[in-house]
Amino acid sequence: MGILSWLVIVPFLTTVAVIATPNPKQIRWVALFGTGIQLILTAVVAMKFWALAGAETGEHSMATHLCMVEQFDWFKSLGIQYFLGIDGISMSMVMLTSVIIFTGVLASWNVENRTREFFALLLVLVTGVFGVFLSFDLFLFFTFYEVAVLPMYLLIGIWGTGPKEYSAMKLTLMLMAGSAFILVGFLALYHTAGQSTGVYSFDLTKMAAFQYPTEMQAWVFPMIFLGFGVLGAIYPFHTWSPDGHASAPTAVSMLHAGVLMKLGGYGALRIAVYLLPEGAKEWALFFMGLTTINILYGAFGAIRQKDLKYFTAYSSVSHCGVVLFGIATLNMMGLKGAVLQMFSHGIMTGLFFALIGMVYGRTHTRIIPDMGGLAKVMPWLAVCFYIAGLASLGLPGFSGFVAESHVFMGGFFGNAWHSSTATRTLTILAAMSIVVTAVYVLRGLGTVFLGPIPAYHEGSHHDAQGTHGTHGTHGAHGAHGAHGAHGAHGAHGAHGVNLAKLTDATFTEKLTTGILIACLALVGVFPQFMINLIESSIYPILNRLH
Amino acid sequence: MSIIENPWIIPALPLFSFLIVGLFIRPVSGKLAGIFGTLSIFCAMVAAYTLAWQYFSLDHHGGGARSALLPFSFEWLRFMKGMTVNFGVMVDSISVMMLTVVTTVSFLVHLYSTSYMHGEDGYGRYFTYLSLFTFSMLGLVVAPNIFQMYVFWELVGVSSFLLIGFYYQKPAAVSASKKAFIVTRFADLGFLIGILVLAYFGYQVQLGGVGVNAGQAVDFTFLSNPEVLTKLNEMGVLTLALILVYAGAAGKSAMFPLHIWLPDAMEGPTPVSALIHAATMVVAGVYLVARLFPAFSAAPNALEVVAVVGLFTSAFAAIIACTQDDIKRVLAFSTLSQLGYMMFSLGIATMEEPLGYTAAMFHLYTHAFFKALLFLGAGAVIHSVHTNDVWKMGGLKSKMPITHFTFLIAVLAIAGIWPLAGFFSKDEILSAALESHRYFHFYGGLVIAGLTAFYMARIYFLTFWGKARSDNASHAHEASAVILIPLVILSVLSCTTGWIPFAHFVAIGRELPHTGINMAVAIPGTLVAVIGLLASFFLYRTGDAKTVDGLVSGFGGLYRVIKKKFYFDEIYLFVTHKIIFRFVATPVAWFDRNVVDGGVNLSGWTTRKAGYFLTLMQTGQLQTYGVWFVLGAVVVSTLFWMTVN
Amino acid sequence: MLFHWVLLSLALFSVGIYGVLTRRNAVGLLISVELMLNAAAINLVVFNRYVAPAQVDGQVMAIFVMALAAAEVLVGMAILVMLFRKRKSADVTKMMGLRH
Amino acid sequence: MLMLPELIIVFTAFLVLILDLIFLKKKNTWLVMIAIAGVVAAGISAFVLFEQTGELLGGRFAVDSVGLWFKLIFLVATGLTLMMSVEAFDVRAKGLLTHQAEFLAVLLFSLSGMLFLVSSRDLISLYVSLELATIPLFALTAWSRTEVSGEGAFKYLAMGALGSAFFLYGLGLLFGLTGHMSLVEIASALQTGPALFLAAGLITAGVGFKLTLVPFHMWAPDAYQGAPTPVTAFLSVASKAAGVAVAFVIFYRLFGEHLSSWSGVVAVLATVTMTVGNLVAVLQSNLKRFMAYSAISQAGYIILGFLGNDAQNATAMVFYMLVYVVTNLAAFSVIVMHVHQTGREEIDSMKGLSITNPLLALAMMVALFGLAGIPPLAGFVGKFFLFSVAAKAGYYWLVGVAAVNSTVSLYYYLRIVRQMYIEPPVAGTAPLRVSGLPAVGLVIATVGSMILGVVPVFYERIGADTIQWLASLARVP
Amino acid sequence: MNETLFYVLAGLSVFGALATVMTVHILRSAIYLMGVLCLSASFYVLLGAEFLAGIQILVYVGGIVVLLVFAVMLTRSDDLDEDRPTWPRKIVGAVGALSFFSVSAWLLSQSPFAEEKVLETSNVDIKSIGRALLDTGSNGYVLPFEVVSLLLLAVLIAGIVIARKEPQ
């Protein structure tokens, strides 16, 4: 059993351990222990990978190949294998996932309701995510992909807030519909290569050695890209994201926006672009346009949101648009930027959702206008929130800037197959998002944390008691999103919680946010490490494009 | 350790201070934070002066620019092969000049703040921010490439944002900080696109084999290379790129029409206004244009934009400054006006007539000191009378004598009275205009100089002369020694810096003939300044509002328009809230929830409806089932037959 | 001639179909089913006679069909009797307890 | 020896009847035990037969590898159904069934019909065995002797008779076209022509009735809903598997070379079947009726195997059948417990099951996800192979339709999951009792539905057997 | 001779069948069915299957129809005296039956059946049928024979269980 298998097995074993733990109080410790091990394991793999492939970068680096491959037959007659491997792109994603799940467990420290199921599902989800990032057999990939997506339904449905069933169902169905397209694409890849060469195999590396007919690529590429795009929140298939995130509990939002949405970008890059370069060339401009809409649309959409989670969800739509935009540029900088942005957005949005959870746990509201001046009472959270916000608007020093500058550079440099006027125009349009992002981030955070704390009316206390127990009503407001149905709340005081008396972060919360911020800053300040990691693994993709 | 070989130490000190203070000291003790921050910036200042000494002692073969050194550089970001961003410290005359200015003002402001901010909530936080700002500003100044410039550009922007919004519980401060950040961010978009353009075409130029040895496509050395510039011009992109970059500069230096954030930025603590919004950060735009001056000079149209916008802003701001009552706002508009001055000075310079360049840098240098002095002085006053409104002051001359004296020096300096610093630098700008035969700019500059003298004197008289016009003003008292020391130091600097033979240190292009004071300029310059001062003296000496009422009503509507700053804030508010928010953001949000999401829900609805329709076919009638069965069999048989035939 | 025989069985079969599709009485429905099965049996015997006259396969199958028809009717009757006890009606168009 | 499984089953049926006569009063689970023992014994004997295939009765009864897989499927289905049926005869059950011995015997007779069916090598045996497999089910459907039960049974019977008549007519035409009753001889003598297509159409109708293909499916919801729940379970798996077996034998043996040219029709049937089943299932509120529509849509997936006559097609189909049987029965095990203990059949009566019976809810969820085709459960793997077969035939649009349909199906399976997991239980709901045999059945089914997809040996073995089977077909002149 | 007889009998039986499915009275319907079955027996005779004809009379007429009459008696209720389907149902039924008939007839008419091999004298007799039914060799159908017996047993058991009166 190779070390990569352990990366998949450890979360699964943790799931089993969580289920077997007799005392519900200990479950979170078990989960933390398991994810801690996973974190260490990731570090070991990273070092091993670095030792194997980090020595030199560029086209001839070892990292252009898969490392630490584990490969054996599964369904032999169909060419289905258990095939794990890792390259720079996978490595960065694995690192992201380990960090997010570890902090996710920390952020779920206070889950009291059905703890066992919660952590078990969370860990099943993560098992799937690790599996996806490490699989190089499409069948295995797809298996893990759906394992990663489905637990979301219950996680949102049981522990969510607001119209949780609706959101959970919408999210699940949209993602599954996306994976339906992916499935068709995979089978087309498998059979086209098989019928032509006589060797049927789901092995990604074998498929990559095959030149698919151009007309076949032309219809398969958009299917796979869009299929993954749904998970990457591509316009107009992004609407699961706001509702889903708004309804989900903290750790789930973190994992979902932080890691799961990355599966979309990862798949689009690793499979759609890698295997179908001609299709990519044919469709890239179209998808660049679509993702430009994503970027701006998400940003403008976020301006008008009243619920912090909707706010972040729309911002995620915008940022994930950057990922797909980067992929659609089809050049080194764009692709690298896309991977960087996946990492960066993963950490950043994880931080965002963790913080929202922390604030919500105190104020019992997520409605932005209901809050104000919280920096006074929870300075730590405010600072973290602002760091997340600044990272989100692409402030240098945080990873988002590195990623976005790559993507915009990539977009502006364009590629050999598309009109440079078009790509440049789209890039400039997309770059406009940095202003809009600044607008919504500062407006949103400003309202919540700065200014005076709204007056606390004793009167509103009583009428809020009723809704206090079931937090359902807050989310219901979220569902209305932009309509501004918050008249009732608009005035003052968040549901009878005296904002002036709230407390700052606890130790676990500080730890959670601290880890995430450290990641953001490390990559932002020393991007070269990540870049070396990723760059070599982009070459195989680029080589197939040329 | 030779500083010139390790100049990174200068920005590293405040960074160190930022991290240490921010992470460890601030939570423990605010006071210690102040002391630590001040000390570290003091060290940085010492290092900066050492560097200046060492740099300017290097051999200089006379004429034009001194050679730039790059003693420290490392690869920070590799976009791709042949497209790398290095971080480093570039040592040349203007960066050294800026280093000294920034560290000096920053140190003095730190010192000043230890007393000024005493007892404020978030004392430690304040010094954390200050350190961050200083670090960012120093990083900006030493940037050897446009990308590093952009990185630190954003960082100073965010420090500025943090400091303006320091009093975060004050809604006005919050919205001012937001406004400052967003407006400059908007300008930075242009900057960013400009960088993209330069990077892309620079890369193409390098692929074409030109300027391969001049560094990376984003390096300033590359962008100063004449061959490269010619090539870029041939591609027809240089002007466009530079105008885009200038947009960024204009945002940071608050050029019209992006000036609106600066007056509002005065909501921050006054020392911050002195440091960021007067002496250092706002001149970053000027600095950027100066940095790229070789490129600009290759694109005369872009330079012309700089010149025109600069002059217009200068005049525009000066006119508004005459009507404002908030002392800090007047200073802010005055800053605007002076920045415009520097900009147009750069704009009228060329490689052949480079006096404007030197003059702009000179004015930047001197302005930093006397404007910081003005702000700090104003701060001392405000600290004492707890108001910004000049009409609520008055009679402070006797109560705050040292403050009064230093403030007077600063007013005279900015008005351009010999032998104070402002006189020399302003004189140089005007003579540059004259020598370049830019008479419009010359006369414009003269008028602005007069206006400057007028409004500066106006606030001076209203603040210090006449009788106290409020309770606080009558109980005002002199500030503490820690506050006064920086004032005194700055007033000394305001007096002396004019005498520096600036062209010896900072120059570009053709060697300048050593010129003394150009009497053709000095005389009219001094004349308008005196006229301005006198006019002010007659109008505001008593601080009696009635004296000016007549004048004000004489101007009537025009006065109101000016006082309202030409309604620019309102226009912006209209555009952002009423147009962008209402007609873009709201519809987008609506569209998303109703059309796009509606589409998703529609598909669900359709599914259910189709299901419902199909359910109806399951009538429960056995014989209906039978009919389906029989027809099904018939159809399937037919289909079998049809597919084969 | 063979085709005519086939047409005959087909006609009887189709009439049976008509009966199944229209009779309201459940017993009538079973009767129609018997018609259909009988038609199919005729078909078998016809083919036996015309296609494979040397064998008895078709006839044997016809015999089995009779036995199966009997079994079907038996079960049908049992169910009907049980059902009739519950609802006092053997009208298939009134069997509407299960639908949609 | 070759007929051992069948003989054991028939013997067991008689044994149960006789024992019932002897120990008239003491009916208890041991009667079921005997039946199960018989099924297990038959299973073992069938398993042993894998090594020795051959013919009996002059080729009228043949044992081959693929047939044995079908037999195993029937045996597994029956065994699991028997285990869960205990619940319905428990005196505490709501909707108590009586006459356990007769029930078991009739069920076993039906099973023996299915087993004979697979080994039949002539039209007569095939038809008679099919009827033996089907007619007892009409009776079993009416076993609870309630009004709905009777109504369901009668509709089932009427449609069954119609289907049987059509099937018979189709077989008659085959006989007429060739003059032979033996499948092998028919296969070699059969020539294409319009009558052949008519025969194929009529046979499709007859088989479609068993398989619940649209539009021959309409009896299914009513019969499923009316039948006693264990019988519903049996109908949804064993009866369907019998349909697959018949279709498999006829289409692969007789129409093998036509299958690829008829793939268009199969594609249409599959599309219509899965779509109708899924869309209607969305709106159901009765658990059993819901499972009926779910089963209908599953049939749509299963017949994707008829898009061609490759070994892969057959393998995918047989494998999916196996997977479907265990998965569906896992779901039904829980449903049977629920229905017979609470007496309620509505979907929302499962509210809060995850609180009251976490393990049952988990098993149910696994089963439902398996049916929806969620990896890594066997249901996914099976479906994936079927989709792959469709893709291989070039029907990418069909794969798309099928995959989207899976998404729709996920929607309604999640509705149940939602009731179990998200909705809180009604206050005072007592947990379900989990007694021995049903629990064993549930565990077997659930574990089966998980490992079948992960452990490749089943698929590979079926694959090897199918290849061998198809090769043996080709060898016959 | 035979052909004429065939057409007469065929016409009669189709007519009888129509009467069976269309008559209003269910008992009459059973009687008509008996007629049709008897006519079928005559067809068997025409086809040289006398034994089968005998079985037909015995099993079908003697057994099944009687069973059906029983069923009619047992399920006699007032509302069933008149069995009048609604017009839409009749039309739909007719469409179904006719479309089946026409499509099938057309397809069959297009199809050349295996060559007709009518033997003058049928060598099929009772013995050979009996042998076929019980032969265990390749020409025998002992297996379906046994299967049918199982089926009848199962049906009997089940019928008794279902149809018997419930203990009150």
C-alpha cells in the first residue's frame, strides 16, 4: 500500500473511527486526530514529492510525470484500474484539502446535533475529494467525484439552516446533472480511443497518448467542461451555489466552496483540456466569454446581497469564474493561475465561511444590515474577516493576487488560436472585477464590523425569542436574497441579541483562522514555491495543446 | 555593513516592526508598540540618510541622471519562462530622495503620534498600521520594476484605507476609507491594464530580439531603454499603455477627476493625513510618472495628458480651497493643487528640456516637509480646540505660540516666499514652464501660486488671528513637547531644504546648465504670493465673517458651486448608487434569482408537471392499460420492421 | 390456404383483444382472454399441419395452452370471488382503488 | 444432477406443505427456515454446477453458465424475499398474512418455474415455465385478500393473460416460420422477414409485460401497491429477472444478429421506459407504488443490454440484474419491516427513521443510493457498465438521457432519504423491531449491494461465462 | 370441399367470437364462447388433429367454460346484468383490435412462411402425442408436462387459499 493510498484511506478510517467512537463528546477529537494525521501525511507526501520533482523546474522536471504511482487492475476486462498518482497540480490541491478539512473540523467544534453523523459524512466527503485529486483512472475519478458530491445533501439537509431541503436538493441535483454530462464525455473518450486502438482503458495517461478526432473533441469537450463547470459554478449553472452555501453549516460551506468547487476546475483542466486539446481550442473563447460573465456577474450580484453567506457565495461565483477563465486562456500563465486561484480561493473562502459561522454563532443573524460595529466587540474576527476580504479583492501579499495576476496576464497574452483582440477585451472586462470586488467587500464588511453598534432594544428581545430556537427564519431571508425583504429587520438589533455584549474568538477559532490566514499569506508572499510545484505539471497539458 | 550594498534593510525595518508590533507587542502594550515602531523607523531613517550619503558620494560624471544600482534582487514570481517578476531594491537618485523623505516624515509623524494619539482606543493598532504603511511606501519607492511598484502600490492603498478608517466607529471615517480605497482601486484597474499591455508588448519586443539585455519586460530599466521604447512606439501601444498607467498614478495622486477621495480622507487621524495624504503616499503618482519619465518622454501625447490634467487639477483644487472652512480640507485641496503642480511640471519636461523633471522632484521634496508641517500644526490646533472648523478657532496666536510660529513658516513656504523652501521649488517649476515655452502653464502656475498664498493665509489668519470664536478655542493651550519637536524639526527643514542644489542630485536627460534663481520668474512669483497674502490679510485678519460676506454674496451661485466642490461628490454618488447599484447590481441580483435560478426551478417544475401528466395516464382503468399494451405491441412490431427496412 | 388459416386465428385473436379491451364484467374479460388463447392454439395447430406435419410439436403445445388457460381461469376466478366478496361488483371499470 | 436446484426447490415446496399438514398448529419461522434452507441448498448445488454444464432430457433441459447466473439471481432473490416475509407472518404485523405454508409453497413453485425457464431449450418448455413462474404470482399478489390486493391481483392477472397471449402468439409465429420448437433449431432455421418482426414485436410485448417496459408496464404500480409487501419485493426483482432471462434467451439465441439493427427500437423503449418511470415516480407518495415506478425505470436501464449482442452487453445486463436484485431487496427489507410493523405505506411515514433506527436508515439509504447509481455502490458500477454498452453502440444521446434520468431518480430517492434523515420523527414513534431473519437478509443484501461493485470478481466471472456462452452459441451451426 | 367447409366454419367462429365479446349478457357470452370453442375443435378435425379436438371439447368446453359459468354465478350482481361498455371504450377497443389485426395481417401477408408441406394423411395420432408428452428424449415434452402439473397444483392451492371464506 503506497503512501497515496493512505491519503485516501486515512480519512476513510477516520470515518469508521468516528462511527465507532462510543462517546459523542470524543468524536470531534477523533476527527481532529484523523485529519491531523492527514495533514502530517500530506506534508510527508509534499516533501517526498519535492524531493522527487522539486529539484528542477520546467519542461524536463520529474514533475511533468506522475509521481508515486500506484496502479493495479480493477475490472481488468474493461481496462479499469486502481490508479493513483500525484503531480504538482494534484499536490497543491491535496495540500488545500488537508488544510481545509483540518480547519473545517476545528470550525465544527461546536456541532452538538448528531455529531457522529456530521463528522462521518464530512470525512466521507473528504475521502472522495482526496480520491479525485489522486485518481488517474477516469472510472476511479468519477467514483470518487460522486462520493465527494453526494454527502453534501445530508450535510446541508440535516445541519443546514433556512430552506435547507430545497437548497440541498437543488445543489445535489444540479451537480449530479453536471456529472451526467461528464459521464457521457468519459464514455465517449473511452470508446473512441478503444475502438480506434483496440485497447480499451480508462487510464488517463493512456488516453492522453491518443489523438482524438477533432470532430469528436468538438462535442465532447463542451460536455465535459460544462459538466465540471457546474461544480465550478459556471454561468448560468451557478445558482446552486448561493442557495447551497447559504443553507449549509459552517464546515460544509468551507469544504464545499473551499474544496469541492475546485473539483470542477480540476476536472476541467485535468480531463477536458488535457485530453481534448482540439476541442479546447475550438471552445476556449466561448468559455472565456462565459466565465467573464461569471466574474462580473458574481461580483455585481454580490453587491446587492444582504445575507453574509449569499454575499460570499456570489463572490465565490466570481472567483471560481477566474479559475475557469484561467483554464480557458490555454496558456501557461492562465493555467497556472487557474490552479493557483483554486488553491487561493479554497483557503480564502474557507476562511470566509469559517468566519461567517463564528459570527453567526454569536449574533444569530447573517443579515448584513442587522449588524454593525462588531469590530469593537470581536476585534479578532473583524481583523480576520478583513484579511479574508482583502485577500478576496486581490491584495498583494495574499495568494489571491498571485493567482489573479497570473490569470489576467494569461488572458491578456492570449493564445495562438484566438483573436487577441477578443481575449484582451475579455481580460480587461474580467479585470474590472477587481474594482467591483473592492466595492462589495468593503461595503459588506464595513456594514458588519465598522460604524456604531446598532442600539439594542429591549422590546425586540421578546419577539425574537420565538425564532431564536429555530434559526430557520434567518435563512429564509437569505432565500429572498436581493429582493430586500429585510424591511422587518432593517432597523436595529439582530434578533434580540445585544451586539455590544458579544465576545471575541475562542482559542479554537483563533487556531482555525490563524492556520488559514497563514496559508493565504505564505503563498501570497512566497508564491514561488507553489509556482514551482505547479508549473512543471502544466507542461504536459501545454504540450498536448501545441 | 554597507547600506548601499544592503539597502533592503530600509524597508525591512518597518516590516519587522509591523510584524512584531502587530503580532506580539500590540496585544500586550500599546505604549510599547508606539516606542518600538518609532524606534525602528528611526533606524530606517538613519539607514536612509546613510544610503543617501553613500549613493551621492559615488562617482558621478556629471550631466543627466545618475546611474541606478540594483544591489538587491530576487525572483519573486515567475509567470513563465522569460516573464519573471523580481523583487529588489533599486537605488537611484529619486528613490534615494524618496527614501529620505518617507523615512523622515514617517519618523516625525511616529514621534508626533506617540503623544497625539495618546489615550486613543487602538493605540497599538495605529502604530501597526503606520509601520505597515511605511514598509509599503518604502517598498514602492525602491521598486525596480513596475510590477513590484504595483504590489506595493496596492499595499499603500490598503494601509491608507486602514488609517483613514482608523476611527472605525465613526460612519464618516468608514465611508471615507471605503471611498478612498474604491476610487484608487478604480484607478489601479487602469494601472493594471497598463501593466498588462506593457508586459505583453514588452515580451513581444524581447521575442523580437530588442532589449534582451535590458532586463525583464516589466523592469524599469527595460522600459527606459530607447530601442525598446522606439519599438513599442512602432507597435503603437506606448502612448495607450502610459495613459493607462497614468490613470493609476492619477488615482493615487488624486488628479481630477479622481480627486474626490482625498478631501474625505481627512477623516483619518491628523498625523496620518500628514504622512500619507500630504507628504508621501499621494506623491506616489508623481513618483510613478517620474519613474517612467523616459517612457513618457517617448510618448509626448501621454505626457501632454499629464501636463494638462496636472494644471487643471491644480487650478481646480486651488479655487475650491479658497472656500472651504474645514482646516484639514483646505490643506487637502492645497495638497491636490500642489500635486497638480508637480504633475504639470513633469508633463512639460522632455529629455531635451528636463528641468521640469528636476523641478517636480524638488517640489515633491520640499512640499513633503512643509505640507507635513502644516498638517501636524493643524493637528496640534485641532487637538487643542477639538474642531476642524476654522470659523470656530481664532486667536490662537498667543495661546499656542510655537505652533503658530511653525505654522506661519509653513504657510510662507507653501506661498513661495523667499528664502523658504517653497519659493525655490515653485520657482524652478515656473522657470521650467517658461524655458519650455509653455506660457499657458507658466501663467496658470502663477495664478495658482497666488491663489495658494491667498487660501493658506486665509486659514492661517482665521486660526491664529482675531478673537477666539468658540469656548474650546478660548481655552486652547500649547501642545506637548513631543508634538512640538516634530513641528520644529519640520519648520527647520521647510526653511532649509530650498537651498539644496537639487539639480546636482536629481536630474535626467540633457545636462542642465547650472542656473541660479531666475529673476524673470522669481519676481512675478513673489509678487503674486504677496498679493495673495495681502488680500487674505485684509479679508480675514479679524476673523469677522461679515468682512467676507459681501464678497461671498457677490460671487453668489458661483461661490456655492465652488464651496460644494463643483458637486463632484454628488455626481459620483449619483453614478455609483443610482446608476451602478440600481441599474447594474440590482438587476443582476434580480436576474440571477428570478431568471437564471428561475430557469433551474422551471426545469424542476417541468419535470414535476410532466410527471403529473404521465400520472394521469395511469387511470386505474384496467382496459386503458390494455389499450396501451396492444398499441404498444403494434408500434413495436412496426418499429422492428421499419428499422430493418 | 395457410395464410387464410393464419388470418382466421388472427381474427379470433383480435376479437379477443376487443373483448379484453371492452368487457366490463371481469368474467367477460376472462372469457375474452380464453378466446385469445384459443386463437393462438389454433395458430399452433395450423402451423403444425402446414409447416411441420411430420411432428406433433404444435399440437402438444396446444394441449399445454389449454392447461395453462385452465390455470389462469382458476386463479382469475379465485381472485374474482374474493374480490366480489369485498366489493359486491365484478365491474372492472370500477376497479379504481389503485391508480396514478 | 444437473436438475438438482430445481428438484430441491420443488421438493422443498412439497416438504413445506407436508410439514404444515403434520404440524398444523405450530406454524412459525421454522417453516421459513426450511424454505430458506431449500433455497440455499439449491443455490449451493447451482454453484457446484458451474463446473459441469450440460444437457438433460435429450437437450430439452440444458444447464449453461449464463443460465446458472440467472438461477443464482432467482435463488438470491427468493431467499432474501423469504427472509423478509417472516415479518408479514408475524402475528404482530399490521396487514397480517395467513397460510404461511401455502404461501411458501406457491412462492417456491414460482421460483421453480423461473429455474426451469432458464434451462428450457424449446418453446413449449419456455412458455410453460414462464407461466409457472407468473401465474402463482397473481395468486400471491392477492394473498392478503384485501380489496386493493384483489384489485391489484386482478389487474395483474388480466394484463398477464394479455401478455401471455401475445407472447404465445409470437412463439407460434416462430414455430410457423421454422417448423421447429427447439431453440437451437429455430435459431439455425430462422430467416428474416416481416413475420419475424411481428413475432419479435409480440414477444417483446409479452416480455415487456414481465420486464415492465413502457407501455406494457401499467399493471405494475397497481399490482405492486396492492400486493403484500414481500410479494411486491419478489415481483420487483424475481419476476423482472425472469423477464430478463426470457428476453435474454430469445433475443440472444434467436435474434442475435438482428439485435444491433434493432438497437434503435431498444433505445426508444429504454428511453421511454426510464423517463416515464422516473417522471411518475417523482410524484408518488405510497412507498410501494413508488418502488414500482422506480422498478419500471430500472427496467429501462436493464434493456440497454439489448443494444447489441456482444459479450459485454450480456455481461453488463446480467451483472446489473444481480446488483439490482440485492440492492432493491435491501430497500425492500426495510420497507417490509416498516410497512408490516407500522401498517403505513406513505413515504412520509418513514419520518425520522435515522433517529429511531439509525442502522436501518443507513441500510435503506445505501440501497436507495445504489438504485440511483451512486458510486462506489454496486448500483453505480452496474449502471456504468450498461451506459458503457450504450456508448459502445454509439448511442451517446441515450447515455445522456439515461444519465439525466439517473439524476431525476436521485431526486426521488433523496425524497425518502430526506424523510429518514432530515425530518424529525413523530413524537412517540417507537423504533422498529429488528428480528433475526429479516436482519440477516438485510445485512446480506446491503453488503452485497456494496461489495458487488468494489470486488471485481463477480463481473469478471460473469464476463468470462458470457463470452464462453456466446462462443458456444456460435459453434452451433 | 374442405375449403368451403373451412370458410363456413371460419365465418361462423368469427361471428361467434364477436357475439361472445359483444353480447350484453355475460352468461350468453359464456355460451357463445362454448360455441366458438366447439368450432375450434372442428378446425382441429379439419387440420387432422382429432385427438386435440377431443381434448378441446373435454378440457375447454367441459372444464374451463364450466369454470367460467361458475364464476359468473358466483359473482352475479344486479349491476352486471347488462354489460354495456361506454362508446369511447368501444371505439378505443376497436381501434386497438383493428390496428393489431391490420398490422399483423399485413406483416404476415408480406412474409413467405416455410414451404407448405401438407401431407395427405396425417400420421399424427394419439399415440404419438402421448409419446411426445411423456418421452424423456429429444422429442419428448416430459419437462413441460411436469411443469404444468406443478403449475396446476400451485394454482389449486393458491385458489383455495384466496377464494375461501375468511374466518370471521
